[in-house]
Amino acid sequence: MWAKTDVQCVGGPVDGRCLLVPIDENGAPPERIDQTWLWTEYGGELLDADMNGGYQLESIAGGGPPWVYVWTSALPDQRSTGQGR
């Protein structure tokens, strides 16, 4: 049996929910949660969600727990590319 922990999500398709994720031998959750993982866990709940991105792990208190997953878009920022004017 793998050890797991709950990590809160900020932004994105599961904003405000906690994801139950496995932890590694150092007690840390995965650095990134991608679309494949989200579809496997939430399937049909995400049909109308913006899935163009993923969750990046961030520590709230420096180098360790507690953590949060923050949504990051897979699309380039239009301001940095000169588009969207």
C-alpha cells in the first residue's frame, strides 16, 4: 500500500478540492499533476472544464508541508508573445 496525502488545489478545473496523491520516499507529493491524472480521477466531471494546463506543487512554508497545487496554463502568456492586442 502506498502512502498518500491530501493536497489542496488553487485555480483550474478542481479549484478548492483536495487531491489524494501518493508521496515519495521523502514524504513529498508529485511535483506536477497533469491532465491525464485529472481525467483518470475525475473523468466526466471535467467535460466542460478548461483543461489546458496542469497543477504545479508549491510549498506554503518553505521546503515542505503544507503544500498546495497551483494551476498553471499550458498556453503562452499573450502579453509576452505580443498577441492579443
